[in-house]
Amino acid sequence: MPVPSKERVIELLADPVEREGYDLEDVVVTAAGKHSLVRVMLDSDAGLELDEVARLSHVIAEIFDATNDFGETPYTLEVTSPGIDRPLTAERHWRRAQGRKALVDLDGESVTARIGRLDDGVVDLVVKDGREFAVRRVELQDVKKAVVQVEFSRPDARELDLAGGVPEGRVAPADADASDDVNEEVEGFDK
């Protein structure tokens, strides 16, 4: 018996994952000869910590073990969060990406902007207008595609302030404070 379809895996996991406080973002089922891969992508407003990945892997494996859908077919279960390159398609994606820089394709133009507050289907985009920052309100229905960009430098404080900051529990873009914490720990480490 082959590994169940993506639709069947979603059917099995949607409710239990929601009860655990997570969104089932995507499922990828890849048949690879006698051994298959089932990749389950989860997210929440607070993100997905490594300890939670391990715990949720056990929860999901138990759900799979309790069904006959897998039979004796060997498979690898991979539980992960969506990558940074995931398109922003749902309001929750925009809300979770607040404070991040994104490439946003609109009708006839592409804008690189910092994602701001989301309110009733309208998102604030902080764009650079000459030497100043300006807030541009865009209806989500007018967005053709949007993808968060990788940042290597700390954002301008004014720009981040106009975006409304970063949601609680989310990592700030190019968070330099994290490297300061690591340096403090290393300095206190006995060699």
C-alpha cells in the first residue's frame, strides 16, 4: 500500500494540529521507491520551537500509526516550519511577517517594502521615498505575489517603528542583540 495522498494526510492532521495550537501550512508527500517522505509544515503566531517540532513529530507519528493508511510502507516523517521563501498568501502570513522586508508584486509594479500592520484585509507597507520612509496602504486582494526577503543588516529604527515593530514571539530581522547575548555567554565560559 503506498503512502496516503496529500489530501488524506491533511484530513488526518488538520484538526489535531489545530487543537495543538498550530496551523497546518502545507503537506508534501514524495514517493521515493520503497521509502517515501511525508513533510508536514506547521506554524503559529509564536513560531515553531525545536522542542515543539520534536513533540509534534511524536503526536503526528501516533496519528499515522493509529490508521491503516500507511500499511507496512516505510516512510520518513519530517515536521518543519515553512521556509522564509514561502509566499505570503493568507492574512496570518502577513501578520506573522510584520516588521520583515518583502518583495511585493502589485498590478504593474514590484515594491520592496517593510511589512507593517494588517487591518481588515489592508496591509501597511513601509517604503523608502527618497531619503524618507512613507507608509503605503495596500489591499491584500491587490497583491499578486509577496515573498519575505532575507536581510543581513539591522533595519532602520524609524522604518521598523513605522511598520509597528515585530510581533511578540517572532525574531526581529537581522537581530544584532542576539549576537551580543552570545558574546556575553562566551566571555563567561571557562576555557
